[in-house]
Amino acid sequence: MFSALSATIGQLTDPRLRNPIIISVVGSITAILLLGATVWYVLDWFSFFGGWLDDAAAWVASLIVVILGVLFFPGAANIISGLFLDSVCKAVEARHYPALGPARPQPFIETVLESLKFLGITVLVNVLLLPIYLLVPGLNLVVFYGANGYLLGREFFEMVAMRRLTPAETKELRKRKAGSVFVSGVLIAAVMTIPIVNFAGPVIATAFMLHRFERLRSDMKK
């Protein structure tokens, strides 16, 4: 696993990843700004207390933006990764797996719709778990990384695997290697919560999971 992460980090300077990283950074910043603007707009709409209460509401808004950014960024990152999934995978394959043949073409709309579905599931799960995040220190971290690790591991694995396997083969491999996929997802979730680094998180997650997929697929053939 750490070899996969090392290979991913080592390729971030690859010119073929320049555009995906730019898209990832711009998309990530845009998602955060839109979230922040939405929260500020809603609070400003209800800003009728006056005086120090409005100032307090502004601080609350800042806190809400931070919390929502942490909770919902993993889902948004998946949509961003859908914009350059094939480009990142081709760059990684060209450098590390040159013997592989052409991948199964995936319609752009198929990738985007799948990402939107994942975003909806991620938002729903994190909203349901929000009381634990806010009220149970210690356990909240375990639950957050556990839930999002499972979701991110499953989604990124399937996105990468579907380029090479049929849906049935993808599902079978994911189930047989469920533990490895989950741990990989937890690592991705951790990357998504590191400030600045998470701007390139979608690219890192895609490249990292491709390495993990090829390793797991190779293990199955032995």
C-alpha cells in the first residue's frame, strides 16, 4: 500500500498530470467557495438580530463552513475526479504498466452520473452521522474515517476497475479484497482532510487506487 502511495506522490510532477491537477485544484477551491458563499448567504438572509448577535452568527457561519467542508469534500472530490479519470489513469498506466492494452471506454456522462449518485450517498450518510461527529469526541473521528473510508474506497475502486473489468468482475474482486479496498479508502479519506493537499486529492486518490487495483488484480491471478 505504501509503495502505491510512494509511486503516486513520485508521479505528481509528471507533465501528463499537470492539467488534471490544475482542474482538481480549481474544482476543489470552487466547491469550497460555493459552499461558503451558500452558508453566508443563508445566514445573511436571516440576519435580523442586530449588533453582537450578527457578529456571533458570522463566527458560527465560519465554523459551519469548516465543518461542512470537511464532511462533504470527499463526495465533491469524486465528482471532480470524474472530469479527468481517464487522463490520470492513462498517465499512470503509461509510466508503471506499459504492457496493458487499451482500457474499456467509459462515456463521460456515465462517469459524471455515477459521481453525482455517490455525492448524494456521501452527503446523506454524513448528515445522518452528524450528531456523532459533533457530540462524541474521539468516536467521531473513528466513525468519520470508517464511513468515508468505506464509501471512498468502494467508489474509487469501482471507477478505476470498471476501465478493465466487467461490472460483475469488478464487484467480485472488490468483495474478495474488501479489507484492502477499505483500508485504501481510509487513506484516501485522510488525504481529503489534509489542508492544501486535499486540493490535489482527487488526482492522488485516482492514481493511488489504480496502483492498488493493479496490485489486487495481480494477487488474484497468482
